[in-house]
Amino acid sequence: MTTRSLLAPARHLSREECEAITKRALSFAAADETRVVVNSTNVSNTRFAVNQISTGGDAFDSVVTVISRFGKRSGSSSTNQLDDDGLRAVVQTSERVAKLSPEDPEAMPELGPQTYRSGVNWSDATASLDPDARARAVKQIAEPAKTAGMVSTGFMEAITGAQAIANSNGLFAYNRSTASVLTTTVRTNDGTGSGWAGATHHDWSRIDPASLGARATRKARSSVNPVAIEPGRYTVVFEPTAAGNLVQFIARALNARSADEGRSFFSLPGGKNKIGQKVVDERVTIVSDPYDPDVAASPFSGEGMPTQRVAWIENGVVKNLDYDRYWAQRQNRAPTAAGSSIRMSGGSASLDDLIAGTRRGLLVTRFWYLRPVDQRTILYTGLTRDGTYLIENGKVTKPVKNLRFNDSPIFMLNALEELGVPERVSASEGGEPGQAIMVPPIKVRDFNFTSLSDAV
Amino acid sequence: MGQTRREFIKSTTAALSVAGFAAHSTTGRSATDALVSPPQSPYSPLVAAEPNVKELAAVALEAAKSAGAGYADVRFVRNRNQNVSTREQRVTNVADNETYGFGVRALVDGAWGFAASRELTRDEVARTARQAVAQARANRSALVRPVVLAPAPVVANGTWKSPIETDPFDVAIEEKAALLLEANKAALAVKGARFVNSSMFFLREEKTFASSEGSMTFQVIYRTQPSMTVTAVGSGDFATRESNEVAPRGLGYEHVRDAKLLENAPKWADEAVQKLNARSVDVGRYDLVLHPSHLWLTIHESVAHPTELDRAMGYEANYAGTSFVSPPEKVLGTLKYGSELMNIRGDRTQPGSLSACGWDDEGVKPEDFDIIRKGTFVDYQTTREQALWLDWYYKKLGRPTRSHGCSYAQTWAAVQFQRMPNVSLLPGAKDLGWDDLIAATDRGIAIIGDGSFSIDQQRYNAQFGGQVFYEIKGGKIVGMLKDVAYQMRTPDFWASLDMVGGARSYFLGGAFGDAKGQPVQVNAISHGAPVTRFRNINVINTGRSA
């Protein structure tokens, strides 16, 4: 029996529906200025554990957020009840909240109408995935794992969504987007070996489940019976995922205001910041470009500003920090509106080349439980996981026990040996699509490991 | 204090029952009435549009059954939250949000399916139920071990409400903003304190659960969190102090008043300034005197997570991880987890705790249960599906095989699964307090508040920071330290526990952000503890200049 007839396709609100909803909401508004944001998403997922599907789900939601402003007083409210009663009520709540709020000296007026490029983060292949297609993808991992006597666990998620912003000045922005991700952890039956592989892209057809399963299985097999090494400073080859796990923290620390206020790595004494200063090796360039097809992002910001390409670090030098509209005006800069994705520069070497050029060092697949320790240096702690190996004389020779590190991506990119070819990676710990990030495999000196873990 | 540990928990449980009962009887209205026809709050005009939930629940269950589900349940959840955030003398955000929808879970031949929607019409409810069944059928194709549910008593018409005194949504926004701004002013009056952020977050969740077995429950759950962070900036350096002795609670606006932000702000600001000039710690081994505002997070990471049964069985291997407390047949009743002073209990009954509820998200009344008794591991956290995995153990003990009531979903849009309840360290019989433990310590560090935290995927190797660190010498605090973090291996750390405070030193910490599952769902939990001392723990220095 076919189940297809019962399955609605992934849903999202069209441009016309969003226009109708935002117009309707704005017609109920009495504030000096009003912004209406619509987020419509269909999130579907399939989880598998111990070689079988454990849960699968599908949730469709559309949320309308209203931001109201009377003079310098503002408030906001959101709802997912989109009929007239719901929209009228959410506008009224937002306006009531605004009137009750104190004046905000930093209030900024709503933008006027803007011109946008079309977003490039939509894929029909992702939007058309249904539960059967997801189950087939999972089976491409679970069945070979089971045959090989291994235990596979993992997660696949497809998101189809639309976002719209409209305001009382006549601004209207609409974009639809997709995201997909598949990650798997394969363990040996006795739990003495564990390997991971994962991929994410807005276009599901760019993800190959069978090869991810095979890679995770290889890592699980080769990580059995790890040896203990002394914690300390090591030359490390980070696979692209591990590199992405760490490099993304630089992107999160780019707030200009925190820097100017003296409470960031990018601060300089006297209310200054590090724009123009060299902070990492000159081979390092980090940019956000919402129209980069490998790491596409939304064509507009939450306020409706068109997003644009921004170079944060160029040849090791800080070029830009992230300015919101208020801080930009105050500091006499342009607001940034960069979009959420990042791409880091690379070289021409493959991962194998980086390994081959290493006399003694460690190879890290990915990190886990990364948490900030000291914001002054972007210092983080965390542990290696699911495939950590010793490199001797250009070859991976044996698995090593997992290690905890205390170090900063800034120190790491100052001790740079070599960069490889950038790849799109799944760098979020939770296995959600996360921030779109392209990052190369990276080889560095003197990375600081502080203790061993018995965890497999 | 002559109270035993068991009596301590019992007396707090009794207090909750009384409070919950009184709340209903004084208004003369059951929580069921309150849910279907709640009082008009000035900020919630939507509630008048409440559809008939009972009728829609019947539609969902009927549609799931006719589509072939052997078991189905449905949750209707209306979630209202409000956030007021400030920095210095500015209100940066005031938001009042509401989301309402339902999720259907269906079991077909031992495979789960789930679907959710925000459209509360009969047609959409039926469509979503059929979609859940279709999901289950698709999932069945890769089935190895069919799901079987442990029996649970049918609850025909259960009602429960958090024991609140003042509904936070009835308190005016101006009053909330004024309190925060005044507290900020008090913090900034301290010389050297440059920035302050403060906020209040409130949640009210109205939840209806119905199952094809005939259970139906109505619950209204509240959560409240006031908080403040003060930043001091010195010559090219900065330090922050978070108010995390003020824990989030399952209470109403009275919890904000009890937090005394205005009175505490100068102390937090002063400590942020002191941290700038504190001595950087010398690495080495120290005895640690840990305040419960710190230890709750260590309990969360090193005890509560590894004793989740799905994790121990490999179901969370791809994200949250597995567990060193595994396999069950080799560790239940035998694994030495810590010293004889270590007694750990799971509960969803402590009054004002974040996990407190009448029934979990599969309609099971939660029970208080021992997880670790005198240092030995004795039980896991379970749901209906999981309890049967331990049937052999409960039979051996002569106990019924039933769920401990640990099923939870973060919203209507997410499927329920095993989540930790409150997991707490029980106080000792002796009436020892903070000062007693410091006086008994020759060379140590006292830690207040939680800070940076990280633990491996099997919960062996962990590292924890804190908010404020004091050096102890010869039984006295001799000054403040900074750049302190301790590294530990879970069983060794808990084996070194050699002093626990009495019931008077007991405090409930906790958080909204307990993360697990894929897609990641967050769970709100409290962890209680008395003051404690751990011997000879490895301390590292986390300071480094850029």
C-alpha cells in the first residue's frame, strides 16, 4: 500500500500569502511605525538509532511577529494564529507593550522600501523530500552498517521555509529557502570504536548518504583500542569539520559595539577596536557572502536591510566588525548586514597532503561540547570525538584516546602551518543545519591539549 | 536537624500538595476550568478564541486509530512567554509571544510516527493524525526492535497547576522594567562597574494530553527567571559576574521579588570589579568547597545525563552521546559511582522546581526514585517505552515495571522522548553549613555560581569554571582568585566527596537549557544540593593574554 497520498508536500507560505498577511496586520496597526515579520517553516526529520529508525516527524508552523513603535517606545509580540482575530490581537498586544515600555534613546526608525537580489538558497530537491525518501536515505547507512556488524545512529532533517518582512514605510521583502543535513555516528558493537561523518547543504542532492555511512564506519573500525598519549602541545591536522567547529567562534565574536566597549577580543584600550590590525596569519581571509552558492544565506537582515558580501578578516588583518544600524550611526560607519554564512580561505593541499607532510602530530575528526572559557582571547574548551589519531612520519599510525583542549581559534590561526581545500561542513554540535560554513582542513603547531578522556 | 534525607524530600513533597490543593480550592475553580476559560489577562486577548480541545483530541485519536495506529496520543499546547531585557538605563527588548498548536504521536506495529500543526481545525487535526500514522509506516520499514509500552494507569480527568502566588502576566510591564532599571542603577553606582544587563523571562504553558488508552490531563505550568550580568572594565581587561545564585524556578512573579535584584546588584557589581584585580590561580590540586549554586551544573552534567537510559542504550550516540553508566546489566545495583555520602534522587515534585508537573508527556504520574544510593548506582531515568528494557531488573527487585515519568517535549511541534527530571544530591544528616566546610579545609578553593562547563560524550572527563572563587587557607577565606577551572573524571570526583551539608544548606539550582535529541530540544530542570567538599581536585589556570 502506498502512503504517498496521505503525505502533504512540504509547505511554506508563498509571496502572495505573505503579502496578504502583512498587509492585513499593518491595516490593524495604529502605532507610529510597525514592522511585521512572517516566518513559515516545514521541518521534517528522521532519526535512527541502533540501525533502525527511532522517530520521524513533520511540523508545520507560521509565526507572525509584530514590532510597534510610538515615538521612542517599542514593543513586540508574536503569534501563530494567522486569521483576522489572531492578527488583530497580536498587533494590539504589541502596541500595548510598546506604550507601556520606557523610551529607548537608541530607537532607530524603520527603513524605507529597499531593492533586493533574489536569494540563492532554495532547492526543489530538498523541498520535495518525503518520509519514504528520508527512510531510503537512512537505509543507505543503516543496512551496510548492520551487515558490517556495526551500530549506526544518526539524524536527517529537511527544512523548507519562507520569510517575509513588511513595514509601515512600504518596505516588503520575501525569500524562501531550504536546508538539509545528514549526520551519522557509527560505533562498533562492543562500543570500543566510534566514527562520525556528516554533511549539510541547502540542496539535498549534494549529500551522499552511502559515502557518509562508509566514512563513519571506516573511522569507527580504525578508532578501536586507542592509546593514551601525554596531554600537551601538539601539531594538529584538523579535518574541515573540526576546523569549522573552532573557526565559527571568531565569526561570533565580531560585534563592533562589544569591541568598542572594551569587552571583546577585538577591543583596544581607550574605546578603540582592532580594525586595521593583523590578528592572524596572513593566509587567513574570512568573508560572509549571502550569494555564494556554496554557503548561501538570506538576501535581507531582520530589519529588512539588503545583505551583502563583507570581508571580516583579509590576509590576516581585521577589515570589518559587525555594526548594527544604531552603533554604525553613532560611530560614523555603514551598518554591516552581512548575512549569516562564512567562508574561510584555503590552499590547494588535500587532507592527505597535510597528513603526509606531518612528522608527528594528531588528526582530529571533530570536536564536542565546546564552551567559552575566556572571552578576552576567544578561548574555548572542548573535546575531540569520533576519530582521533596519531600521525607519525606522514602516516596515520594509531588511534589515540580523546583529549580535552583549552585554546583559541585566534592562537591556532597564528600558529598556522598549512591550509587545504575548503569544504562545506556540518559544524553544529546538535546536527541541525547550523551556520553555513566553508572551511579548509588546517594544520597548526602547538595546539594546547590539557587532559585525556576515557570516552569513546 | 534530626530530619533524615528521605523525610526531607517527603516534607517538601507534602508542601507542594498542600499549596497546589489550596490554590484550587480558594478560587473555587479547577485547573480544567482555568484552561478552557482562563481569566482575561490584559496581554492575552487570544485566549477567548480557545477551541474545544476535548473534541479536537477525540478527532485526532479517532483519525489515528482508523488509519491503523495501535496506540496514539495528542498534546495541545498553548505557550505564552514574555521577556523584558535591559542594559544600563535602556530597555532593549520587550516581547510578548504566544504559540499554539498540537502534536500527534502514533505507534504502528511497534514503529513511532509524529506530526504537528498549528491549525486547530477538525480537518487539519485529522490530517495531521493520519500524517503521523503515515510517518510510522515509513519508519516501520527499517524496524529491528518493535516499541512496546509499559502499562500505565489511565488518568480520566487530571488537573495540575504550578504552585504560583502571582501570575507574572498580570504584573505590568512598567513595573518589571522599572525594577530592572533601578537594579541596573544600583550596580553601576559601584566604582569600576561599566556595563550591566538584566532581564526577566516568564513562561506559561497550558497543556492538554489525551491518549487512545483513555487518559486525559490538563496542566498549567509556569516558569520564571530573573537575571543580571555586571561587567567591569579595567586597563585593557574585563570581567563579568552573573547572578546565577538566582536560579530559574517553576514559580510566578513572587520569585522575582524574592530574588532581590536591587539589593544584590551592588554585591554582584563589586565582585565583578574585584575579579579584575583577583590573583590568578596557581595550578595544582586543591580541596574544593562547592556552593549548590555551582554544584547543580556539575550534577546535571556528570550524574543526570549519564543516567538517562536512552543514552546508555546508544540512542543518543550521534549528538548527546552514550554513557559510561552502561550496559545496564553490568552496572545496575553494582556500579560504584561515588562516596557513601552520595545519594541522588530523581523527582518532579519539589515545590517550585522546573521539572514539577502532575503528569509527564505520556500521561504518567512521575514518581520520586533513587538513582544513586550510598554511592552505588541503582536506577535509570525512564519512559513507558524504556521501562520494559529493565523488566529483568525490576523483577529481580520484586518491583513493578513502570515508567518513572520522564517523558517530555519542548513544544507542541516536537515529539516527546526521555528527558531528565529534577536530579538532586540529598543533604546529609548533620547540620553542616558553608562556614563549617570552609573552617574544616586547610588548603582549598571555594566556588560560588556556575561558569564555563564542558564534558565528554560518555560523561567521564569534565571541566567546570564558576562565578566567584575564594582561596581557603587554614580554615579561612584569604582572598579572591581568578582564572580557575577544575578538571575531573566523574567516578573519581564523586569518590572524593567527603563532606555534605545539612538540609538548611540545600538550594535548588537549575536551567532552562538542558539540550538533548535531534532535532535538539531543550528541557527545564532543577538540581538541588547541599554545600559539599571534594578532596584533592585538579585545578588549571585558564588565563592567557592575547
